[in-house]
Amino acid sequence: MVASAVGGIQDQIENGVSGVLLEDPEDTSAFAEALAGVLNDPQRARRLGEAGRDRVREHFLGVRHLLKYARLIEPLDS
């Protein structure tokens, strides 16, 4: 994942861990360079992709949020 460090995407991607975040969303040269860096390094691309998938599963899937809500309201049922 190569993206600009704006809005909520900054919460979703850890720069250098689960993707590459760019400072300036209008800097197309920096985007091209970052994208080429990932595409030209398959091991890095795989590592970023796996970390990104794991981060989404751990932090952002709907099921996770439903379970948190269930734990929150469960004590109210008694």
C-alpha cells in the first residue's frame, strides 16, 4: 500500500510497516518513487502486504467491533 498521510489512512497504515505513507498528497514524483520502490522489491512488497492484512484483521474488521460492543453491553443484560 502506498498512500498519502491524510485523514484516517494515517490510522490504518503504519509507515514502513504495513505500507508507505507520503507527506504530500500532490507530490506525484514521490508517489512514483515509493511505488517503484515497492514494486522493485518483491520481498518488501510481500512483507508490507502481510503486515497490512494482519493490521486490518486485528484492528478494522466489523466482527471485531461487534465483539467489543457485545462485551460492553453484556453486563447490562443481568
